[in-house]
Amino acid sequence: MTRFPISRPRRLRLKEHVRDLISDVRLSQDNFILPIFVNDNIRKPIPIDDLEGHNYYPPESPDLTKFLDYALELGVKSFLIFGVPSRKDFYGSEAWSRQGVVQKAIRYIRRELGDSPVIFTDLCLCGYTDHGHCGLPKDIGGSTIIDNDSTLELYGKIAVSHAEAGADFIAPSGMMDGQVKYIRESLDREGFNWVGIMSYSVKFSSSFYGPFRGVMDSSPRHGDRRSYQMDYRNRYEALKEVMMDLEEGADIIMVKPALAYLDIIRMVKEEYPYIPLAAYNVSGEYMMVKVAAKNGVFEESGIIFEVLTSIKRAGADIIISYHAIEAAKILKNMY
Ligand SMILES: [Zn+2]
């Protein structure tokens, strides 16, 4: 027996406008971050084979700003910039070069579009090192480890170079211990105390990153990333990682990937409801939708909207997604 005479839930589902009226989880363009790939080896936009519907852009090209302008018009106002450098080396030194691909792109965007785009920059070494690891390999007694603390020094330099170029938020994705604290101190020391940090706090070692590694040519040449990314068999460790990042000064926290990790998103949001939480709807999740839709498995716009809504319903405030433009068009009834 219920206390209320609610016997016909269908009354509230009868009309579209009533369904709209009572829906309590709504997507908005305001909450999307669109990943952008700038590539120092090209002179015109080139489609990215591994990420259908996306392009590499030269860092200083009107094509780049034209595309961002288009996104802004659709209401997508935040961007996460990844760079493909012209050369790689052991230390990944292009990552903090003033003439690096990301630094050039940010300055160009600021010059052409001003203050309005919110620029997040991915901070890692894997796209810049010839070995493809997120940190510096070091031989210890015959085996190779990724050395945490020497890597942090490089992360600090990258963060400052991104801030100097005009980034709003630095997004460290390398999963080194203490990276948020080191980056925060590096930024503050150079006078960038207004530049924020969105930390990839809970980043699982995942097969869903497959397409992205092709995009960035960033697969490790030896070994894998399980010594620094999280083991997906662990649940509560996510709370430990988030707590540490918050204590180190993260402004926004993130769970990555999203779709197979909705339980983690929910748990983190319930534990830290007052901290903005981002979820990264990663390349493998995106391509599953693309490939299935192309094969007629389901209708594309419907599945995109359902996937993104589920991520928001789980508790994400911000959704980083390759579907951001498509979703914005759906929201504007243009898709
Ligand atoms: Zn990395």
C-alpha cells in the first residue's frame, strides 16, 4: 500500500509538453566541452580517420577559428585542446615550447576570437615523447618504471607555458601522483593564480581509449599504462584519487571513461556534490555509436542524446564529448 493514490503514472507521459514539463535531467550546450586536435604537421584541416567527423587543424589557421566560431554559434563554448607536435623526443620537449603546437593555437584563438572561448588544455607527455609514455621511463634494477617526480617538473613547465599562451584551465591527464599540487604551485609561482585546474582525477586504464591513441599516435612503444592509470576492478579508490586532487587544489574533477563508469560518476558526485564534476565520453564510446549507427543498428541522434543524458543523470555536471556539436544541433532541432 502506498500513502498516495498514484495509480496511473502514464498520465504524466501522455503529452510531449507534459513530459518536458516534468523531466528533471536536461542536457544543455552550456555543459559540453568539445575536444579539439591541433596538428603542427599540416597546412589545412585533415579528417581524422580514427575519429569520424573530426578534423586535425593547423594551429594557426582561419579554418580552426572558423570551426570554433561555428561551435560557439551552436552554444558550445568550451574546448579541450590536444596537440600533435612536429617532432617527438625522450622528454617530450615540444610540450612546453613557446612555439609548441598547443601554445601557438591558443595564442591564435585568443587573437582571433578574444576572451569568449573557454580554453582547457590537455596536459600530458604521451603525445610528445618518442616512447609514448605519459612520464619519463627510468631503468631500475633492469626493469623500466615511469618516474613520478622527474615527470612532475616537466608537467609544471607545460602548465606555465599553456597559461602564458592564454589557457583558462589546465587539464593534467598523466595520473602522476602529486601532479595537481605541483602544477598549482608552478602556476602560482609564475603569477597565474587565476588559471584553474581540471584534473583527470579518476582515469581508468581502459580499452575504450583505442581510437584516441591512433589520433594522437601516442601508444606506448613498450609496456602499458597500468602502472599509473587506475585498475577498473577498483571502485572506492576513485574517492581516494578525488580526495587527493581536491586537497592538492583541483577546481574541477573528472571521471574517465564515462559510459562503462556511470556508477563511479554517481559515487563521486554523491561524495562531493559541491565540486564540479566532468565526465569524459571517450573515443571508443563515440566510435561505438558511430559504427553502429552507420550499420543501421540504431538511429544516431536518439542514441547520442540517450548516452549523454545518462552521463548527466549519473551526476556529471560537465560532459567532454566528441558528440558535442551533434548534441548541440539536436538541442536546436537542427540535426
Ligand atoms: Zn598521457
